[in-house]
Amino acid sequence: AVRGNSERAAAGTDRHPARLHDRRAAALPGRVVARHQAGAGSLPHPDGALFFLSVALGTALSGTLAGYYSEDNEVLYFGVLGAIAIVLGAALLALAPMLRRLMAA
């Protein structure tokens, strides 16, 4: 039996490139979707750029830090990384009220 576009879309078997693009865009973070749907000629939204920049920096940092790991210094490696995470978390917690005030402006 021949099914129409709406039946294929409901069944998840629709392979039309434009509709696949819409489903993929729906999986992106909120503001990136709005920029993504605005069209190819629109300027990138700063939040979308910040999102991708943070992913790129995290990936680069993890690759760099992985070079310091060995089974001989495993406890020291994870101890130092854990301590850094705790210190940064405490600093962010201490700065949260000031950051909220600055972001409200």
C-alpha cells in the first residue's frame, strides 16, 4: 500500500531531506534551534556559538589532560583533577550571588 507523507512522518520512515533536517534541528539546544530555523543567511546566535565553543574547549582540554595519565600515577591524576573540580565548584558557588546580580542587569 502507498502511504502519504503524513503517514510516513508519523511512522518515522519519512526520508525527505527537509523533514530530516527539521527533526535533527529539534534535537539541538533551545536557542540554536531558533537560529537554525531562521535560515542559512542569518547570523549565528551568540548562545549557539558559546555552546559550541564550550564543547570544543572541553574536548581540547580532555585530550591534553589525557596525556598526563598513566597507571603509575593514577591516584595522583584523579586526585588532582577531583580537587580542581571541587575548588572550581566552591568558587562558582561563592560567586553565584554576584553572578546573578550581574546577569539580571
